[in-house]
Amino acid sequence: MLVPFPLQAKSRQLRPGDWNCFNCSFHNFASRLYCFKCNAENPNPGPQAGQGPPAQPFSHGDWMCPSCNFHNYSSRMHCKKC
């Protein structure tokens, strides 16, 4: 008999510099100047803010969401962000 493997809950602990958005409570990485979910500004940007990984270059078929300007890969039918 097969028994499902229990899923472990992901840790929601903040790392140094990470922040929860005051507007929507979304957990953002320290490198973000604006909330990934609602685009609210980071109220206390630290030295790591704005120093995230470089933007991914566009590949053939990638598209920008007209609502939120998020870069989506060509395989996506719906925006990952909104």
C-alpha cells in the first residue's frame, strides 16, 4: 500500500533585510524596493535594496503583462504576478 509522503511546511521566517508589505502583508526579499505583489514602496530600504539579480533578458515569445509590466516567460498563459 502506498502512503503519501507528508509535505513539510515551508519556513516563512524573514531573512535579514526581508520585509512584509504594510499594504498587503506579502513577504518581500531584502533586495526589493517595491512590493512584488502590490508595488507598494519598501518603507525601510536597507543597503541590499535595489541590488537584486540582474533582469533576465527577453527570449523569443516572452511578454510583458499590460496590467503590471511583469516579464513573463513565453510558456505562461497568464501573468505570474497578477
